[in-house]
Amino acid sequence: MRKINFEKYDKKRKEAKIDILELRDQLLKQRANSKRSRNQNKQFLLYELAKNRKEKMIEKTGPHKYKFK
């Protein structure tokens, strides 16, 4: 029968716990304010512009078939 070395076991458990706690701390940190955020209305308008541009450039001719206008 294999002997269990509790010292190694405890050491591994503590290291794993420390790793998890460090990860939790990183996730709980406030994001930096340097991250750019975009207004929702502006985001929607940009989406609509891109959608309209795509519709003007490409025409659907059949299932899975497109051609340029």
C-alpha cells in the first residue's frame, strides 16, 4: 500500500489555494479607466452604417450565393 506524505499534500493544497486566491483578486480588481467605452447609441449607429454598406455592396442571388453589385 502506498504511503501518503501529508507534508507534500498540504504544500500542494496551499499552493493551489494561493493560485486561486490570486486569480480571484485579479478578477475583483477594478478595470483601468484607460479602457475605451463607446456610447450605446453610437455603437448601434455604427452597426447600422456597416449593415447598410454591406447591403449596397453585396446582393444575395440564392442560398449561400452572393454577387457584387
